[in-house]
Amino acid sequence: MAGMRGIGRVLAVALTIAVAGCKPDNKYVEPPLPEIGVSAPLMRPVMAWIEVTGNAASYNEVDLVARVQGFVQEISYKDDAFAKKGTLLFTIEPAPYEAKLKEAQGALEAARAALAQSEDELLRQEILVKQRVSDAAMLQLAQAKRDGDRGNVKVQEANVETATINLGYTQVRAPFDGIVSRHLVSVGALVGYNTPTKLATIVQLSPIYVAFNLSEQQVQRRRAQFGGPMAMEDLRKIPVEVGLMTEEGYPHKGHLDYGSPGVASTTGTLYVRGVLENRERVLLPGFFVRVRMPAAPTERASMLVPDRVVGEDQQGRYVLVLNERDEVVQRHVDIGEKVGALRAIDNGLKIDDRVVVTAIQRAIPGRKVKPVPATIPPPADG
């Protein structure tokens, strides 16, 4: 009997546990929907840009050479120093050329004296012929002598000019404002022997050129926006903005300066050049730079979303939006310009779309979420 009562107690306890396990408090409860920040696209006027890479190039660059033979007497600058136009840089021993100039000046004075004498003789012969004291042959001789002396004066004047030029070449001066490279010869070196000797190089950095290439498609797109080709004076009104690879944005401003008259058949690109002031000499020849120029004459209203919410897959760029059932949908879009931290969307979005802008990692396409209103901050430039 005692054994039967023990078995009964065990069954009662088991039944009690089974009943307790079926209480409503232990039923499965679905987790809450993830909260996702959504916002309508931001509408702002946006300028369309053509963005390419290019190279900075010197506005002027000249090799300074010795144009006369002689020994270098003095170097009047420090390597890599800035020199104003006309600054004396090198002096080649001037004494031999000063002597040649004096010799030419002396020969000119003698030629002028001979010309004066022959002119007097011609005048005397003309008087004698009129008085029938002399004959025509003597007059002709006097005229020939006067003409010969006149020609000799011109020759000696040219010799003086040549000697003056050569003396000037003994002083090598900066042809424009620029940076002068290290000197390639030393004081006392013989230069200009047989061939011109390179002394240094001077480079003008302000202003500076920026050269880049546009594809044929970019050229056609821009022509369509501007209504056809432009005259050169209108071309120079087009702004160009430049940024170094290490800089944010495009802090250096300039304008177009030149466009090639044709597209290169080998590359299918058009050579274009801009010019910038570069007063601080931040840009140096050879630097790789980022370049942008307007692709349209005016701004246009565009939808903007944060650039960080734009994804990419094999089909292209996309953003996540919510449908009318608050389900996440992947929407493929065509992107436009980047404006600060925002990206313009050219196609694929509507102004009333709810774009996922926060908690993107929890927004899974096809899943339902709890939308929470969010705000897209305007671009930094307002």
C-alpha cells in the first residue's frame, strides 16, 4: 500500500509540472520590429560637373644658356630662389666684349669722319663742274667715294650694335618672374665654347597651367548642354576648380585657357588646359590633380541623399526605401554629383520616397521594420 501511495504522489507532482508548463505566460512572443530612420530626399539646386584628373604644368619654363664664350665671373642668386624679371643671375667675364665694343665705336667714328670728308669733296666737285673747272668724271668719282663711305658708316653702326648685344649677353638675367633651379656651372668655368652652355632653368609658377583630357562623350554632353561649340573668348569664361590628391574639395580656382581644335584619333580625347593664379605656389609642375568644370550652364533641382547610404551591386548603384507596408525594398538608381556628404540622385527615386538613412545594417530587403522619422542634414555650403 505504501508503495502505491508513493507512486501516486510522483504522478501528482508530474501532472502539476505539466500543467504549469502550459501557462499563457510562457507562450512565444515575436521580437519587436527594428527601428529604422527614414527621410524623404532633400531637394536642392545642384550644378552638374565634369570631374577628371590632370597634371599641373609650368606657365613658362626656360633653360638659361650662355650665348657668348667666356669664363663665369659671378653667380648672383641662391639655388631654388625666386627671381623677379630682369634679376641678374650669372655674369660672364665682360672685359673682352667691352673692348670689342670700344673697337667698334672707334671704327664708327672713323667711318663718320671719312663720310663727312667725302661729302665735302662731292660738294666741291659739284661747284667746280658748274664753273667748268672740273669735268664730270671727277664728280662721279667723288659721288662714288661719298656712297662708299656712307655704306661703311652703316656697317660700322651694325658692328657697334652687335658688340653691344654681345656685351649684354655677358649678363644672364631672369626673363620672367620664377624659381631658378640649382646652377649647373661654377664660377671660373668656361662656357659658350662652340655651343651654348646650359647654366640653370627658370620656372614660372604663378600663374600655372592645369592640363587634362575630356572624352568624346563628355565633350558631346557639354555641347548639348551649352547649345553647341563655344568661341575662344567664351571658353575662357568657363571656371575650372582644382584640388590636390591630399586636399578636400576643389580649393584652387581658375578658368579655361585653351581647348584643342580636334579629338585625338588615337585616344578619343580632347586636350584642354586651364590657368590658375597659384599665388601661394601650392601647385607645382607635374602634380597629379583633380579637376572639375561645369557640365551645364546653370544649376538644376536635384534629389539628395547621404552618400553613405548609396550601395552598389552587380546591377549598379542602389538605395534602400520602405514600401507602403513598411517593408525594406532595394531601389536601383542613377547617381549624379556629390555635394559635400550628399549624393544627387538623377533617376530611380521619387520626392515622397522614404529612404533608409540610419540603422542601415538592420534594414534587410524584404523584412518589415518600424520607420522612425530622420533628417538629412543640408550640404555644408548651404
